[in-house]
Amino acid sequence: MKWYFIIGGLAGGGAEKAILNMCHYLNKIQFPYQVVVLDDSITSAYDLSGIQVVSLRIPTFFKKHFLLKTIYCSFKVRKIISGDTHIEKKIFSHLIFANTVCKLARIKNYFVIHSNTSTEFFVDKNIFLRYFLKWLFRNQDIITVSKGVEEDIKNNITKEYNSIQKIFNPLDIAEIRLKGKEPNKIILSRKYIVGVGSLAVVKRFDILIKAFKLSELYKEYDLYIVGQGALKESLESYIESLELTNSVKLIGFSSNPYSIIKNSEMLVVSSEREGMGMVLVETLILGKKVVSTDCFSGPREILREKFKDYLAEVNNPNDLAEKMKKAVTSYPPIEESDIEDFKVETIFKQYMKL
């Protein structure tokens, strides 16, 4: 048997990270696979040592025309798959472009869906995208990274798929803990709370900053926000308006956020929505407290049972502030059983049963 992972690029994001986590594990157990990258966007931020990657290297002329690019990639992908001598193959395409390419190539594969598709593509406002997604998912085998993403497809896209099931993104526990032990490059003056993610509207870091102010935790802690994005300047202005310049820091991209999380008091997620929310699990793996908005979807599936009291109402800084204060004074013990469902070994077994 051989597995194929097909994706538009490896330029950053949860889907790319999930693929590479699985590939590193497959290397360890000497399981045949191939990552097919549809364009040349491969970032040096990822550890690609030993990863079996092939890039299609789309001609410049095709790159400028979406339809031609899609058709070209479909032809090339079909040629790669049909030329493989392995009797049994499983093909997993990640994200909409790769899914579209595989649909046009008419190869039997699994779509892996990482986000709430209806919200991401505004299907309630764009009738063309609504019908396009219905066509794309029709008669298709689908894997979703959370139950919420699965429900989104069922309720807002189509029920005419062939099969659908939830399988969480895989995480390499040992690697995360090893990186968590690396030296923390932040120059510390006080204890700190951390937020991680792109500086985009959906992450609602303005809500986190407001909650930090309302909680008055700034009197004892700093708040570090790890990530980069278009909202940097507006967030800096907001921080200044709340007179938190000395307490809240936007520290940009970090190649190793794990050491920053490991040395923090807690991680706070303030998002309006998530696909799975891998950083929540990564923080639990590092043995640190997590507070999150109860957004659609992901957090409630991760912060289960004993952690549910640390889920705050979406876009409610007052509630988030209360949950943050509660976490500082009281938090349940984090145990190995809390992360068992996300281990790469567990996820591999679920994929093998497909």
C-alpha cells in the first residue's frame, strides 16, 4: 500500500502541518507515501528532512490562468497516480484547490476538509460558490478534522457525499515536547500569557486584548501575541488606546512557538471560528493551561468535560476575562488521556481503517 497527500503548497498553515506530522511518522515506520505539491510554494519554516515531496512546477503561463492551471494539475496528478505500480493506493487531497484538481482528474480519493467551508466561502451570499461546492462534494469520500466541520458540510453544503467521517489532525507529541524544552528567546521581565495565530479578523485578538484589560491581569502578567498579519498596525493602535503598551507585545512570527507556550502561564484563543484548533491540543501536550472561546468548531471537542468551564462566549471580552482569571487561580490537572485522541499513532490507525 502507498499513500498520496496532495496539496496546493507547503507555505504554512494547519493542513500543511498535519500532512508533515503524518509523513514524519510514516518515515519512522517505513510506510510508503508521496506528497504532491501542486505549485512551488514550499517554505523553509518546515522540517522537510526525509519527506518524499514532488512539485508539479506549473509553467508560468498556466499559473496566470486559474482554469488552465487546474486542468494542467489534474492531468499531471492523474499521470503520477496511474504510473504508480503499487496495487493498493490511498489518496488524500487537502484544501479546495487540491480537491478540485483531484475531482477533475477523476481519481478515487478522500477530501480532507480543515475548515468550516460554508463560512470560509460565504455560501449564503454567493450562489455560484454554493453550487460549485455541491458539485465538488457530490459522491465524494470526505474526512473532516472536527465534528463541527462535518456538521457544517451536512447542514450548509450537501448531503450527497459518498461517505463522511471525522478524524482529528495528527500531532507528534514527542517533537512538540522536545521543542518546548528549547530556550525561550523572549526576554522576560514578568510572567506572561500567550496568544498564537495570524493577525486576522477571525482570530479576534482585539477581544483578547480587551479581555486582558478587563481582567486586570496586566498588573501581574504581560500578554504576548505570536503571529503576523494585516491587522498589526490596527492592533498596535488599539493596544495604545487601552494604555497597555508596556504589557501587550506583538512579537511576530516564531519558528518555535512551543518554547514560548511552555514558559507561559496559559494560552488564550479568542477566535470567532476554528477548523480544529491545533494550538489548543499542542498547549495541553506541553502541560499548560488553555482558555478558549466556544467557537464553531473545534474547541469544545478538545476542551472536554473537566475543561468545559474554560470555554468563553464568542466575541464577549467580559466572559473571556472571567475565564482567564479563573484559569490563573484554578485549573484541572492535564493528563495523557486528555491528548490520546490526537496522537499521530492513533490517527494513523484510523486512516488505515478507511
